[in-house]
Amino acid sequence: MKKKVIISIIVLLILAPSCFFAYKHFTKEEPKVPDKKPQEELPVTEDLKGKFANSKLRVDASLATQPLMNAYAKYFGDEDFLNEVKENYTNTHPGYVKLINGETDLIVVTEPSAEELALAKEKNVELEVTKVVNEGFVFFANTKNPVDNLKLENVIDIYSGKINNWDEVGGNKSRIIPYQRPVNSGSQTGMLSLVMKGVPLREPTTTELVATMGGIIDAVANYDNNIDGLGYSYYYYANIMYRTPNIKFLGINGVKPTYETIENETYPLMTAYYIVTRKDASKKTLEFKEALLSNEGAKVAREAGYVPIKKK
């Protein structure tokens, strides 16, 4: 009997880490927002709370902005609106396609890719793209990698194939594994527009091309106990939604990505998440958009862990 109990305890100890990993990455609970420094208080009003509860608006969001859209839906709508929103999420590219085809009213996503803009033009649809929260495009390495900072020109040279070893940028003598995301993913659109800016990307190997946002983090964190991987994502997703202790954010030109450096826009690779609508959007859609851009919307975004666009 004692032998069986001991064996059961050993099995539980072995399985515990994997169970924790599964819970961490697949639980449907809202991501936990780390503590931030106090910021300037926005005027406290609740004039728009619940205004769109029965609006029947069709909205969508990218993976990294789904918690933001959830917060908007709950505040400006109600639990029914929130549940409906959660059931209809697609992701960045499918969201753009649905918007262009008139199948949804408003999306909160990364900027449109060249292919998405071409599709809109082909369908004679004009898109309205408006910043709603600030964001940083980040690069990360394994925590065991001695490199803590890269110059932006180093990053471009790595991903164009001019730099291939970590010792060329102050690290160990080992080959860099520069992971990439698929075309039309939000991360790849950011990589092309914010970093490469017309410089051709090197062709990734099969193992270097990673399908999901979480997958590229896992690859750098866990790749056969190897510390040679380099990946990229958006700060909110990598810091809150899929946070792992096995990666570290690299400084770019000496500036680390943090909530504060993204808020004050001193981080070099600044970007944003955008509200995107069709130019022929309905009056109700435009009212919802204005609500998201209001002081109340900014407060909702801040409480969800995002960095609101500062009012001019």
C-alpha cells in the first residue's frame, strides 16, 4: 500500500510542471496585468458605460488585442455583448478580410499588410485606420544568452542574412537562429514595416518559420535547451498574455521595452494597435469608435494593461 502511495506522489510531481504550463497558456481567464507606476489620472466619468449593450455591433480583434476588446465590450456593452464578441474572434488577417467583405463592422488590430491593402483596393473599399493604444515591437532571446542589447542595424543585418553568429554582436560563438512568422500575421507585418523597411528578409528554414505568436516565444525559450534563438512579437502579448521566465526582452539602441518607455515613446520600435473601420461605416459603428477613443475608453485600456494614446 505504501509503495503505491509513493509511486502516486512521484507521478504527480513529474506531471505538475506540465499541468502548470498547460494552465498558464491555455486557461481562458483574463491575463494578469503586472503592477505599473502611477500615471496621470484621466477624468473619471461613466457617461458611456453600457451604451452599446443592445447595438448588435459586429467586432473582431487580433490575438494580442482580444483582452482589450473584451474590456471594451464589457464596459461599453454588457455580459451578453462580451460573450458574443468572444465567440466570434478570428484574428488579424481574417478580421481584415471580414471587414473588407462587409461581414464585420470594426476591428482592433495591427496595421494592415500590403496584401490586405491590396484586397481592399480590389474590392473598392477604403479603410479608416486610427491609433487607439501605443505598443512596442520587441525582440527577445533566451535568458541564458549573454546578449542584452542590439543595435537596430544589427537586427536588420541578422534578418537579412549579413550577420549569422552571436559573436558578431557581443555573444557566444554560435549560429543565430532567427525565427520568423508567416506573411500577413500581425507580427510579420510589423517586422516588415517597422524594422526591415524594404530590406529583403532572408528565407527562413522550415524550423525557423513559426506559425503562432506563442510558438515563437516557446521556440526561443525551450529550443532543445539551446540559447541561440532570436524572436519578435508585441510587448503586451509577450509580457502579459504569454509571459515566460525563460526569455528576456533585448534593448534596441540601448533602450529596453517597458510600459514606461512605450508610454513616453522613447523605445525605438514604437507602433500601435488600431481601430479599423470601412469609410462607409454606419453611424452606430462610428459612435462606438468614438467611445473607444474617449477618455473613458483610454481608462478601460489602461486598466487592461495597454498604453493609451496620449491626448494632444
